[in-house]
Amino acid sequence: MEDTFDRAIRDNHPDTLAPARNDELDMLGINVNPSFQEIRVKLMRDFGCVSIGGRECMGMINPENSNEAVHLSHAMMDTWANDIFKKKPGVTVMKPPTRRPGFQFLPISNQPCQPPKYTADSVASTSQIPQHYSESPPPYPLPDFEDYLRFAKVGPEDHVTRELLDRHNIVEFESFFSPALDIPTLERLGFPYGAAVRLHDKAPLYRTELKKRKNPTFWS
């Protein structure tokens, strides 16, 4: 109801709402778009596990200066994908929105291996990040996505769920840590409620399961 009311206000008085609220309304519409999801998945594949300063992080090394990098969070990935989707000037899959707070490249030696704080004032979707969410990347290399589907009890006979995963190019369990793929969004994409809950809520448990398997290439 609140979203509908605010959309009506924006339609009639475009400059009335705060910029952060405008971004939130935009994201509510964009995050169910398959094109947005494809961009978001590509960013996660390219920058979800990058060696920065000798540690694996979500981030990007400055292609013009290898001594600089920006550390990323899932919320920042959403913002970056949003700007690409909306064709913001100067933003591509290889150029983050450096004019936004927190996206500036900084000297690697001065950065902790974690993203800056990124609040709801700077990106709308962060208010929906689950409490169990962790910014630390999962242990790599990951098993096939099929291993996660078995863990989440999405069997081979669940053709509806599997076809939807293929259609929206959801191929990694880390995707379910993103606010852009919360349970209501999965339902809007057509996923049955039970499957949406399992896919979303099993992700942090699966991360723990991978560490328990004690593969020597996994992180402690």
C-alpha cells in the first residue's frame, strides 16, 4: 500500500520524494526483471571472489592501477547492476559507479578485506538484507549448483523450479544472499512458495555445510 501511494505521488509530483525513496521504488520494479538478474549474476561471477591484497574478497581491482581496488557487498552489487540496467553514463560491467559513495578505488594496502558500510540511505535494497547474511565470500571452489539443489531438496522431478532457475539464469547458491532474490521476489518470478523458502533460507546453512566437509581448498 505504501509503495502504491508513493508511486502515485511520484507520478504527479516527480521531485517530491527523497532520492533514496525513488531508488527504492525503482529497485522494486527492476529486481524481478530477467535482464537485471543476468547483469547481477555476471557481476557476481566476475567479482564475487577476487584476490585483493592476498585475500579472497568480493571486489574489483582498478584496471588502470593494479595497486587500487574497491571492496563490494551484495547491496553494492545490486546498485551497480541497477545502474547498468538503467544505462547510467559511464557505468558498465567493467566500470563500477565510482561517483556513488563507497565505490571509489582506494590503495589496496589501506583497505580491510571488507566492503564499506552501505546503508539504506545509499541503496534502497539494503534494508531487506536478512539477519543471517554474511559479507564473507563462500569457500571456493564450489561444487556444481546441482549439489546445492539437492541440499535445498529441489529434486530432479521439480521441473517447475528448475525451469525457472534456468530461465532467470540463477546458477549459483550465492545469488540467494542478495536482497534482489528474497522470498517475495522469488514468488513474483513464479517460484512456488515452498521452493522459494528452501532456496533462500538454505543458502547460509549450505555455506556452513561446505566448510564442514573439510575440503583442503576450502577456507577455515
